[in-house]
Amino acid sequence: DTLSLHDALPISLADDLTFKTNLAYDKYLFDSYTYAHNEVGYASSVAGRVSQNRDVTTSTNVINTLNYKKSIGNHNLSADLIQEAYKYEVDAFGAQGEGFLPGVNVLDGSTTPSDVSGSTTQERISSYLGRLSYNYKEKYFLEGSYRKDGSSRFNRDVRWGNFYSVGGSWIISQENFLVNNKVINLLKLKASYGELGNNRLSSYFPYMQLFSTGWNELTNTGVVLGGAVDPNVFWEKTASGNIGLEFGLFNDRIFGTVDYYNKKSVDLIYDKPLPASTGNSSITTNVGSVKNYGWEFALNSKNIVNENFLWTSGLNFSMDKNRITELTQKDFTNGNKKWEVGRSLYEFFIQVWAGVDPATGYGMWYKDVKDANGLPTGERITTKVYSEASRYYVGKSSLPEVVGGFTNYFKYKNIDLNILFNFSYGAYVYDSTYASLMEGFKSTGRSAHQDLQSRWQKAGDITDVPLFLTSNNDFNSQSTRFLFKNDYIRLKALNFGYNFTKEVLEKIHISKLRLYLQADNLLTFQSHKGIDPEQDLSGSTNSRSYNQRVVSFGINLEF
């Protein structure tokens, strides 16, 4: 059940001065009930089980805005003072009972109450914002803002974060030397810089040393201390700079944008790994800085426009880069990546597959040759023992070099067709799903891939698939053997429709009638088969479900 209340109260204080209060209140009730039968099923050994949970989530948001607007000749000024208060609360309760007579399936009928739980979690954010905007002749624009945010997720000493932004633009096409230009009808230069805070941690109280109860020994109450904490963990900040150009040509028959962005996230909040000998595997703290930068392009065109036929196209794509600029320690190993200053978060750092030994059929990997001091000499040799294999940066990344989309819209009289393609180029994916199917039957009852037919079978065989071994082996362990290029082009969506004419609609007394056919994920062209190419940016498959090919028919009807 959901209850939502939203309202606004504007008050005019003077000709150019207004005050407005916005109130938003949302309440959501989640109620779940599970009954496991007393005679059959997984709870029959305890004579049945009933589990019931009831969670109430409440959010309240109040925004007070004071706005001043003034125009004097060609000068236009706007100023805002904003105060915002946000409260979020989850009140959770759960109970479970066992031992039920036939026909009884409510908690009150339990002969053995087995569990009860309850908690209340609250979060509060308080914000203050000042914003000033100015333009001259609607040609030159300048805007700046400053905000201060306080979050209950941080210690009182570091609770408040300060963020500001500034931006400006110049509509060059309104200058005298371009006003009557027959080719360029819009040319706009823009630039901005802004800061944004992030307080979204996995815990509502990351700075507090917590403990959990319920670890009792007979009649003695027992508690367990929580993990290590950093009492001074504070706001993660993202500073974004952007410079771009908007243009319209031939009376907007061609319209586009070109932007260069540079986004730096500092004081990243991350679960920093700790030696297991400390009793903690990680600690949530601020660990370093990351920079994302690149180019973004968008181009739209009206290819054909006449009384009966319309064809428009749109292309957008970006070329994104990532660099680690600061860490609190030399490096972090995160799965099949290793984070170091100067490198990308998405570079693979894994064992390098050296193929199959034609003489024995065993898999091989590369390892470093080390000197007397245990340091790599730069020379590599092969090994058949996986634990001896070295990990390397392999020059491949899960971050695409180019990603984008391409649309086309056609309309002929009452028939329309909309087509969307999306694409990605330059990324690699580690296919752990394929790796699990290539273990070579070392575990009985497991599914296997048809590529195992190409396995090594006798001395002299040249193949990339090792022999079958029923004993434990590491042939399908993590290595470049299962690292694949992940380029694709996908027909993401296609919509074909027919709109009934006005004359027909008047006869049947409705205002709109449209029949359409919608197809999603209709075609996919990809470099690596067997998986959905739209994988997580980390470049790991994790047995992710395939985007289904869906074809549907629908009717839009308006009276």
C-alpha cells in the first residue's frame, strides 16, 4: 500500500519577490506472508512454518524557496534562496512460528514461536542553497550556485559538505556577423563547472562502532562487535567540468552538440581491504580519486520533410576514458582488476593463458622469471601449475572505446516506423559462464559446452582445449583464455504503427486510435557469441540473463 501527499504553497511578497513551500509526504507499507505446509515440503519436519514481515517506509521532504526576479532594460537577474529538509525512516517488523495443526496457518496458531525481529532506521539530510542567474539580451548567460548539505550518515565533526557550481553560455549566432547567415542559424558556446556530494553508503551509520545482539549462551546475554569503522569517513565529492558547442544548420535541418567533459571524483567512499589477521576483511573509508573524461557527440537531422513523408535521424555516441589519480595505498586488487594510480578502474589484471601442451594435453600459463632477490627479470616462461602463474596487465579493458545509439523515424501519411540501434566498440568481457562450462567433466553431473569436442586426445594434437581429467585441475581457472572482445550492434527497439484518420475517428466518436507493433532486441550482431553483450561495466558475466526478444501488439485509444 502506498500513500503520497504532495502540495505547494506560493506566496507573492512583492512585485518581484515570491516565496513557495513544497511538501512531499510518502508512506509505503510492505506486507509479506509465507506459509510452508505442515505435512509436505521443506517445513514438514517442524510441522509447518509461517513467516510474516511488515515494513513501513516513510519519507518527508520540505523545500522552502525565496525567489527574486528583476529585468532592467536588457539586463535580467534571478536569485534564489532554498532550504530543504529530508527525512527517511524504515520501521521493520517480522515474526516466524513453527508447529501448526492441519488447517491452521496464522502466526497465532504456532505451537513453537521461533523468531521475532524488529528495527527502526532513520536518515536525515538538511540543505541550504543560494543561486544567482544573469543574462544580457538573452545572449550572454552566467549562473552560479553554492550549497551546504548535512547528512546524518556522517559524524557530527564532518557532517557538512560544501559544494558550488558556475556556468556560462554565449549564443554566438545572435551576433551581428551571424544574424543573417543562411547556413548557421544557431551557434552556442557553453562551459560549466560544478561539484556534487555523495553520501550513499551501504550503512546508515558507517562511522559508529556497532554491535549485534542475540548471540546468547543459555541464560547469558551475548553480543558481537561489528566490523572496524572510520569515525571520520566523510562526503565523497564529484567535480565536473564541461565545455561544449551547440549548432543548428540550414534552419535546423541539421542540429547537433559537441561536448568535452572532465569529471573527477575525490575522497571516494570504498570498502578498503584489510589483512584478515586483523579480524576484519575491510573498512569503509575515503580511499582516493578517480577521473572520468572524454567526448560526447549528438547529431540530429531532418532528411526529408514534405506533406506526405517525414524522415528524421539521430546519432549520439561518446568516447570515455578513466584514470585513477590518487590512492591511500600502492594498489588494490579487486577481482580481475588491480587499481593503481595512473591506470584505469577497468583494466584487466589476470593470468595469461599460454595454450595447451601438445605433448601432454595440459593447460599452460605464463609466469615471471625472477632474480636472486625475487624480483621479475622481464622474461616469461610457461608453467603447468596454475598457482605459479603470474598476473599481468593485459592491455584490455571492460570500458568501451565508443558507445552510442542511432535512431530513424519514418512517417508516410498515417503510417509511422521508429527504429533504434545501440552499439558498443572496444570493450572486453571475462566470460565466467563459458569458463564454468569448459571444466572438462571434472565434476560429475555438470553441464558442458560443445567446444569440449575439440579437446586434446593424443600426443601431437594442436588445440586450445585441454584433455579431460576427472581429478581436480585448474584448466578453467581465471585467465585470458576466457577474456573476449565484446563489440556489438543491436536493434534495440522497433515500433511500427498506423494512426486512423480524423474522418474515421469522428464516426466512432473517439479522439485517437493507433494500432502498433513493438519489437525489442530483435537482432544482435556481436563479436562474442553465447552471452548478452549488454554486460556490467565491470566486464564480468555473472550468469546474467539474456535480454529477451519480445514482440507485442498494442492499441492506443483516447476518448
